[in-house]
Amino acid sequence: MITLFIFLAVLSVLVFVHEFGHFFVAKKARLRVDEFGIGFPPRLIGIRKKNVILRESRACGTTKDTAHKRTGFFTAFRMTNWEVVWGHPVRGKTPEASADALGHRTSNGVDPHAGGTLYSINLFPFGGFVRIKGESGNERLDQDSFASRGAGVRIMIAAAGVLMNALLAVVLIAAGYRLGFPQAISDQPSKYAQISDQHIEVMGVLPDSPAAQSGLNVGDRILAVGVASETAALRELQNSEDFRNVTKELVGESVTLVVESDKVRREIQVTPKILEQTGKAGIGVAIVDAAIVRYPLWVALPKAFETVGILAKTIVVAFADIVRDALLGRPVTAELAGPVGIAVLTGQAARMGFVFLLQFIAILSINLAILNVLPIPALDGGRILFILIEKLRRRPVAVKVEMMIQQISFVLLLLLIIFVTYRDLGRYGGRITEFFKNMVQ
């Protein structure tokens, strides 16, 4: 159950930050933003600031401080200059529609009482959304409409969500560097690094090796070693080179290892030997000297930008490989994860620790940014593509044509999500079944 809540929270943060980017730039460009919502409709509650005009209000029999209107399922209570909105309006029954009937709209169709942006909380807790006036290409004559602005402004608004996701990744990774990331310290870290909790960590285990047979796992910490036949105290290990020397000296002897995983210590028995795979003495593990490494903020921030750049490049290459394999009819080698896979991986990251969760959210945020910037209709990159086409043609693409292309693209994206989810169910089916069993118990 906790995994589900963490997944929903992570998803909500990513989408909220993305939509906030569009909202913020649209507001700065002085466009009318009709609604900025947390979650997805139907609406539960919202609040917006009212542009109260006292003379017109009195003519309608209202006062500045109190007014009550009810139309269909839409109820509004005036609180000074703010209005609380309960529920979702019935089509054609909104207060704005009532304003039309009362003659309260101006010549350009704007209700002077409609006020500013409606900030809403909605039923389904999956991120959020923003509704900007004129997004669909209509209302080109209104100065506060998206459709009325130049290509540069519209591209900035469309790209703002992508930039916010990239910025979120930088902030999260910088926070991780400040709090302390577990990392290998084989190479000398920066002189500004603060190192703590130094340990030997298992990075890989050879199949059918003594380590694999003894139950040693990736991620285990090796703390101490001793000869099983001797009663002397176990010897604490200083570094990975110390461990390698011990295993060379004790080839053929049963050795006791003290290992730790998930903060639980256990002893295992293993016998070093000359390994067939390498021809060297050992137990068949790849180990590294690791530690918690922290950086001051002024070092963490540049390192975060550098890390985001490296991650973004890696993800772009992976996307390119997927497209190449698909076009050439080859099996897709890159691992794709849909909502189910992301939920499972989020749970794993959360169990590993808060810093690992921050790192995972940052990677998801970079993925979301890159996915949205692709020139696919129904995504931000697709909107930018249409704006550029309009700039080249010197006239906009017909609204009906653009809407049709976006709807087709949306259906194709939905089919892709369904396909990836189907693969996720096959890959993580056992964990999902266990998850629901735990919820029922």
C-alpha cells in the first residue's frame, strides 16, 4: 500500500512540476489561464479570485462580501474577493453562461465577474493540468489568448514544462549530492568531498562461483573475514585490496565472512579457489570501495548539472536505439517500463532509501522531459512542430487538421502504453500479485 502511495506521489510531483512550467510562463506572458488543477477531473473543489465591480454587483442584488449562486451541479460562494467552487459545472450551466443571459459579458465575450485562474483539486490524484485560453487555436483576436501570440511566446510556453522537468532533476540530484550519495571512491574524490561510512560493497557475483553458492548478493557489504576453523576474532577489513589479499592467502580454506544487507548482519561460509573464469584466486565477486560522499552546495549544484547532462545523453541514445531497432524490424533491446514497471521500480528505490528515491525521481523527470520534447503530436514537441510549420507557411495549420492528427497520435501513444504495460505485467506479475495480497491482509 505504501508503494502505491509513493508511486502516486512521485507521478503527481512530476506532472505537477511540468504543468506548472506551462502555467508560470503563460501567466508571465499575460495570457488568461482558465484553470490550474491538481489531479484530474472531475473537480472536487476550486478557488479563484473575483474581479468584483461594485456597481454591477449591486444591480444584480449582490454585495462585495456575500453572494450565492447555484446552477445545475455548480455551486459558488463569494468570500470577499475570492470564490470557492464545489464540484464540476454542467455543460452550458456555468456562472459564465448565466452571465451571458444577464448581459454581463463584454464585447469580446469575457465575463467581468469570471475573475482569474481557477485553482482546483480534482478526484484522480495523477499529477495535474493547465487550461490556457486559446490553446485549441480559437480566439485568435483576444489579446489574452494563446492563439493570438507570436511563435516565440507560444514555443516558450510549450517548452516550459520540459525545462521545469529538467530543472527538477537538477534540484533533486543536487539535494542528493548535498545529503550524500553512496558511490565508489576507488578514484580520488574532489578535495571538497566529505566521506563517511566507508565500506566494501559487492558489485557483481560470478555464476556458479563460491560467492554465488554461499549466498553472497550484489549490494552486500563485506565487513570482516576470518578462518572458519580458528576461534580467533574476525578481522575487520580496511578496503577492497585488503579483502583480495586475504582471499589469496586462504585458497582452499573455509572462510567466514561477515556481510550486511538492509542493515541486517549475517555470517556466511565460503572457500576461495582458483577461478576458471579468471585464472586467479578469489571467491568470484566484483567489489569496490564505497562510501557516502557529500558535497557543499556550491559544488553539488554544478555536479548536478553535469550529471543531468550525462543522464540526458544516455536516455537520448537509448531512445535512438529503440527507434532504430523498430525501423529496421529488429527486436527492441532497450528495456521499456510503463506505469506498472515504474510503480515497481519506485517501490524498490524507496526501500533502498530516501537518497535513492530522489535519484530515481530525477531520472524519471529527465525521461519525461525528453519524451515530451519529441516532435510527436499530442506532446509538447508536437505543438512546437506545428508552431514552426505555421511560421514557415506563414499561416496556421487548420484547427480541424491539427486536432485530428493529435487525436490519432494520442491513440497511438495509448496503444504503446498498453503494450508496454502488458510486458510489465509479464515481467513483474509475481511482485504485483504479492503487492495485492499484502493489501488484502
